[in-house]
Amino acid sequence: MPLTGPTLVCYDGSEGSRNALHSVGPVVAVRDFVVLTVWQPLTTRLESTSGFAVIVPDDEAELDTEEEAAARDAAEDGARRCRDAGFAATARVAESIGPVWETIVAIADEIDSALLVCGTRGRGSVESFLLGSTSRALLRHARRPLLIAPEPPPEIGG
């Protein structure tokens, strides 16, 4: 059975995610987009970055609120960029307390996404090498078509 849902675009506001967003328009037949930004609470991010003891600052709730607001701003920015390009788009924000790729796959399944789109890197460059850790995991675990847009080449002479 063909997938009939919208195109799900992973978007964090980074150059890689902006490139993915702009790359997908010319190649998709599905004109409805859901622009997804996933955020993680501070303790989740700290626990996933090392095996060392995690020290949580006193203002953890405030930092999480700021992170969620930044994710909402990024998702709205991505949806606006889609609408400016002539597509129907909605912004969506999701909190992830586990690996980000699991949240993305769950949402893609929930909305029966016809295509999943992401860039090769986001803000998690410490964990990223040639292919970002999230895009690499999506490549292995997504059960639907996936478009991974490469980072744009550096400007010459810039």
C-alpha cells in the first residue's frame, strides 16, 4: 500500500536542515509538509553525551523551557520557509527523552509520512562525522522513503 501522508522534514534551523528543506521541494509530488523540530531536556542530552557523572544545574526547568521555545521557533521558521516556497506546511515540535531518531520515526509512522527528509548534520556535530548520527540512524531504522540532503558546498572565495 502506498504511503499517502505528508512529507516530514526534520528541521533544527542549521544550514544542513535548511539545505534539506530547500532540496526536497523540486523532487516531491506530495505538497503537504510537516516541519518537525525535536528537542531534548537537558538531563537527556547530558546523559547521552558521556559516561561521566551528570551534574544538573539549578535552573534546569528554565533551560528546558528555553530549549523548547527555540525548537518551536525553528519549526515555525521551517514551516514559514515552506509556505514561502508555495507549499502547505505545519510546524510540529516534539520532546524526546530517548534517541532523537526514535521520536522522528514514531512521528513519521503516526502521520503516515510519504517521505522523510533530513540533512546530514544538525546541531549535534560532536556526535556527527560524515553523516550525522540522527540521519545515520534514520537510514537504518526508518521504514519509509528517506531523503538525506548533503551539506551544501562551501562558498568559493568567501
